[in-house]
Amino acid sequence: MVGLSTVKNLIYKILAYFSISQRRLEINSSLVRQSMHFMFSGASGTGKTIVARLLTKIFYEHGIIKSNVLIEVGRSDLIGEYVGQTDPKVKRLFDNAKGGILFIDEAYSLIPQGERDFANEAIPTIIQEMENNRNDVIVIFAGYTEMMEEFLNINPGLASRISRKIHFENYNKYELYDILTLMADQQGYIVDKKCKTILLTHFEKCLCSESFGNARYIRKLFELVLYIQAERLMKKERVSDLIDAELSYLSYIDFEKAIHDLEKKENNSKIIGFRADI
């Protein structure tokens, strides 16, 4: 996994804590195991969901959770459409996650927007289920940093039950370049080394945008490059005559055109008054 050094170090500490706690429980069974719920905060595309999936696998392999189960949910999975529907929906999800991890993405969307918002039913039920399943389910709340702090403030019971807050920093331009080349390598493509300078310059500009999507943007750029490469090759010769070296090569021109197209789209969005989601 590229970057996320702070997150990796914290995961190591968590594993060490669990290992020592487990050993203490083996020696003295009367000790109470501490509940372990998390808050993941950070900008879009900084790896929160990926880390949750990886954490599930690591925790299972280390015996911290009993099942290799990660249930990923959002507001619509937790909130009912009518009175009385929310409580059973929340309980059902905790039952599904038993022995594993319940990952609540964009948790700030559970902040009630009024007295009639059924999110008012969800938060107390989530807190109660966290207590009822303290040894069976680990809950991870995830979302944008500022909104997550607001989310924790809606009920004192939430903040008191979250033992670890993990903040995901934006990737720097070198890490973004490594993510892109890793994506390419995993799919059997070779990025021309001449592309590095233009990509680093572009990523530096992107990082100045509040709406920059980090790894999500890299995937968007990479997929656009593949379309541009395909268009270039189709103009060159018959598909049946193309060899592997040509099919797997991503040129400087491919990236230059992709960057130009994305920057043009961003500028047009600013002109008409909308912020582009990059």
C-alpha cells in the first residue's frame, strides 16, 4: 500500500495492544476486554475503505475478530423510510457483522436534519448495539474530517465509545505517481518514464484543489489514458497487427492529452459556477 505511514504505524500499535490484551485475558480471565471502535477521517480517495478491508483481513489473521467479515453500509442501509423501520435495520446489520467489522461510510450523513429525520432513531440504536455487541462487533465510522467531528458531537455516547481516531492525510505528488504506476503495472501496462515530470507537475496543481479526489482521481486519470491510448492505436493500424509491446505501452502523448482534457473540464466547471469533483 502506497503512503499512509501514520496509519500503518497506528495499526501496528493496535495489533501490539490486542496481542498483549489477549495474553492478559489468557492469564486472568476476569479482566474485561476493552471495546475497540474507530473513526476514520480524511478527504475523498485517501484509502479509508481500502484500509478497512485490509484491517479486517489482518485482524482475522491475528485472531482479533472471529470472522473475516466486513459489512460496508451507508445511510440508506441504516435508516428506514417509515417510523419503526430504522431500529430493526440497524440491529440486523449488527447481526450480519457479528464476529467481524461494521464499516459505516459517510457516517456524518446520519446527522439528523430535523425532528422528523429517522436518523434520530438510528444513532441511539447504533450506540446501544455497540454496547450489546462490544466483544463481537468492531464499528468503524468513516467520512470527511470536519463533518466527522460534527457527527461525534451529536451524541456524547458516540465519542465515548470510539477508542481510536485515525486521520488519513492527502497523498503527496510522489505517492500519487507511485499509485498510478502501480495501477498500470497491475493491469500489465508500462508508463513511459518521460511522463513522470508532467505527472508530478499536474499532481502538484491538483493538490491545491479542495475537491481533489486523491487515489480516486488517479483511477479516473488512468482510465481516461486507456481510452486515449486505444484511440491512438486504432488510428495507427489494424488491431490484428498490433503487438503486445504496443498494446501495453502508455505514451507521453496519451498522458498529455488526458491531463489537458481533465484540466479543461475543471476550468469549464469553474466558469459556469460549479466545482468539479476531481
